[in-house]
Amino acid sequence: MTQEILVLGATGKTGRRVVQALDKTGAAVRAASRSSAVRFDWADESTWQPALSGATAAYVIAPDDPAAAAPFVDQAKTSGVRLVLLSGKALDEIPHDVFAGMHAAEEAVRASDLPWTILRANNFAQNFSEELWQPGIRAGRLALPVDDTPEPFVDVHDIAEVAALVLTTEGHEGQTYTLTGPETITFDTAVAKISAALGRPVELARPTPDEYREILLAEGLPEELITELNGMYEAMRKGLLATPTDDVSRLLGREATSFDTYVAGALDAWR
């Protein structure tokens, strides 16, 4: 049977790269998002079944609304779709009110009788150059409630290659892979590497969680997102995300992408 792979969030940070990685394998790809020809919207359940119908496998990014997870998995069961879910590292140790959508999605996927694989990823290296931390880097001052706990930032291209592999080959059913970069670095070191590559100063400020909340409120972010972000930074300060794994290198047969390699390829994003 010809594989047709559904990619949710196909215009997003990971989804568009998963589409590109799948294209290189020759697989038939159904790219879906709120703005794609194949429309998928977590907030509009009428878009789910048309997107799922005829697909043999799906790359799934957890919904923001945890209530959507189980109904979606139920519809995927009706279609018999194999699921590859992007989730977060150390989710078992993070409270359920932080990343509630990820918790609900993992629970629904694990409870189903569908073939599934879960990809638990560290913070993306691309957070520095796309959306989340990019404005601070560009402005020369990145303010985050972090400490000296290091983290093995993972390159999104590595996540996409692993996802493409898992979606197109057998033997990954029931597996949970933890995807990290090859080495741990502190935020101070990460920002210093970016600063050196740009040839201009970039400062890392360290507000308290309460101060960070006020900063984000002033920028217009909703309270729910701020709570999740502060929960993520708390997990990082506790060291829950600090340990690298070899899952990327083991699956892809090459070293995971280093932070230096990422920085060298991302310079235009900060100029």
C-alpha cells in the first residue's frame, strides 16, 4: 500500500522541516495547517477527519487545548493512522498544568491501540533565531529566568530527520525517543557564541520568574502562555532537561548537530 503521510502544523517550526525531510524520502506528503490546501485546525473538529482520511501515518504536534487530544486520537483510530507525536523532554516530571496539551496528547496516544511513537525533544536551538528568543538577540539583550544549568539544545532539522525516519520505516512502534543536541551549554555560553558570530554584543539578563511574567504581560502575552513558559524555565533550572542522549545519533547514524553548526547557519535571522 502506498504511504501517504499527514503532517500537522506543516507551516510551523518543526512541521515545515518534517515536510522537507519527507520529500527527500520520496514519500507522499499531505501538508496540513490552518492555511494549507489541506486544512487542519485544532479548534475546528470538522477539519480533522478530512485531513486524516486516507493517511497511513501522521506527524502530530500536541494541541494547546488538552481537551482536543483524546477526540483526535479517537478519530485517528477510526482511520487506522500510525501516530508520531512531538512532545517534550522529561514530561513525566513536569506538572500537568504546564504543557497540559502535551500531557493529554501523550496519555491519549499511549492509551490507544494504534501504532505510535513519541519524540520527546529538548528546547530547540532555533528558539534563538525564530520567534521565542529572536527579538531579544536582535535587540542585543535577551532576558530569561535562567541560571547556570546547562542544556543540550536540539536542532530542529535533527528532529525533522528523525520524524521522517520514524514515519517511513518500521520498528519504532511503542518507542519513546528523547532528542537532544550532542553537548550541554549554558544560556550564557549560547548567547556568547551568538554574540561572537555576529561580531556585536548580546547581553543575557536574568529576571526572576515574577519579573519575567511582568515583562511578558507588558508584551501582551496571555497569562496561560506565561505560566507554561515559566514552568518550562523552572524545569530547566531543576536540571530536568540537562542530560543529553544519543537517540539522534543512534537513529540517524551521524552525530547530532552541534550548537556551533546551528549558529553558523542562522546568522541571517539576527541581522
